[in-house]
Amino acid sequence: MSRKEAILEAACELFNEAGTQSSTTNHIAKAMGISPGNLHYHYKNREEIVRLLYIKMRKEATLPIDELPKTIAALHEHEKVLVQIQWRYRFFFKELLSLFARDSLLEDLYIKDNIAHRRRIRQVMNNLILNKELKIDSEEDIDFLVDSISISWQFYSSFLHTIGEELNPSSVQNVIKHTTAAMKPYLSSK
């Protein structure tokens, strides 16, 4: 692992433990056992590190269009992978809106990616309809389902926090139950 990659890994761990607001580049350097100057040789600031962690997370989570799930079983397998990725980068989902307030470049990147991600979710729903696993007649209903799934995945960690639930690997897996429940009224007899 390169020094740059090791810094990103250390920063991610620190952000997950203490949050980004409490984790300066000096804290990251100390956790790495390097000087702040050495860290700044690789990265300008904390926002750049957060941005690069976001890009890394998105790459891990994004499937090519031709590999998007075509069955509910394949979707559930992909969701299990997504839960692990969300846990690995949990600081991001917990602090999403405050991160945007501190970094407009991150916000712009996320919005662009999120629009593309919404299209990918819609493609998965279309795949399930074509495979006769879902029966949805209305474009409006498809859009509603896509938005419900998207909202669940983006804000579930924050939701757990707002109801006093502990955020842990087990609790974050429940987001899959919410996406399944959103699809339930549209399940076909297949």
C-alpha cells in the first residue's frame, strides 16, 4: 500500500471514530506517525481527503450498467455488498449534509453522481420488470419506488441516529428490509 493510500485508510478510520469535524490533518498525521508536512505533501487539506474517500467509495459501490442486477436475488446480493461499503465509509453518510456545507466541490460531485445513481436504480427496476419479478404499470410509481430506495440508502444512518439507535454493522443492514418493503407491493407472482 502506498503512503497516499495509507493516509486515506487512516483518515477513514479516524473519521469513522471521531467524525470529520474533530479530525484535522494534524490528527491524521499523528495517527499515521508522520509529520503534518509529510501529509500535506500528499494532500492539501481534509476536504481533499474526504473527496478522495468519496470517489473511492463510489467506485467500490458502482457496477457497470451491464452488470446491474436483473433479478431480486441478484439485487439482494448486491445490497449486501453495498451495506459493507456503507459501513466502511459510515462517516460520509452520517455527515453528508455538513460535508457539503464545508466543500462545494464535493457537493457538486455528489449531486452529479447521485443523478447518475438514480438512473442506475431505475435501470435495476426496469430489469426486474422485464424479468417479470416486479409488476409496475405507472412511470410515476417507478419514479416513486426509485426515490424511496435512494432516500433509504442515503439517509438510513442519519435516521438511526435521530431515533437513538446505535449505528453498528447489524443495524445498518436493516436498510435492505426497507428497500424490500418498498418493492413488496409491486412483486409479481413470479
